[in-house]
Amino acid sequence: MPSPRESVFQSQVRWTGSYVAGQTGARSYTRDLQVEPAGKPPIPGSAGARFFGDDTRYNPEDLLLASLAECHLLTYLALATKAGIRFEALSIQISGVLGTSSGKTRFVSATLTPLAQLAPGSDAALAASLHEPAHAQCFMSNSVNFPIEIRLPDAAAS
């Protein structure tokens, strides 16, 4: 039973693929799957093409990076709102490097690039300064063991 300060999230990942006749080993099955968060629409998943999957479906790498960017955006938006900053538009671009570390394939780094159009009267310097505390408070970035760089396009764009 979680404590009052904990939240429980549930999801299921279900293989919807099939076996490929005449193939053996890594090419003997498709990687199609459904990510099924409780009470939400399913997300079509697969491995990336490099890992014999389908690049038209979401792969674990896409979802991990999206989670990091979404958490940063929501944490940043909360801090900015408390500081009186408003946006005309706000998005986070993210890229990650999948490599080898300690003999294991894993993410070795990620870069978040926030793109913001501030509403008139918002303080650009203050808006830009809130990315570091947002990163420090984002539970997703606190849950991974690789460095995440925040790359601001320029001081005016926060």
C-alpha cells in the first residue's frame, strides 16, 4: 500500500506480433506490441528498425525521451506560472544518445532544447533561469542515470 505521498501508476505491455515462417533467431518474430496504460488509449509499440522493429510505431527510446521532455515541460510550466510568466507557445525538443557504457547498451546522454514564445510583459531572463530548477525537480530526470543537458537556443527564447 503506497503512503499518502506516493502515487501508483499501472500499465501493461502486450505483444501483438507474430512469428515469421522460415526465420530463426532474432528475425523469427515481429516486435509489434501495445502499451496499455490503465484507463487510457493504447500506444502502438515496437522496437526501432535497427533492432528489427517497425519505425512507424513508438519504441522504448521514443517513450523514454518523451517522458523526460513531458516532465520537464510540465515542471517548468508550473514554476513559470508561479513566477508570473506566461507563454504564447512552449515546446521541448529532445534528443538522446543510445550507446554503450560499462559494457551495456543504454542511454548515455540526452539534450533538452526548450522553445518558448513569451507573452508580452514576461521576463525572458527569469523564464530562462527556471529551466535548471525545473530539471532538478522533474521526477523523470531524477529517475535516470545519464546526464541531461538543457540547451537554451538563446536568452530571449528561454
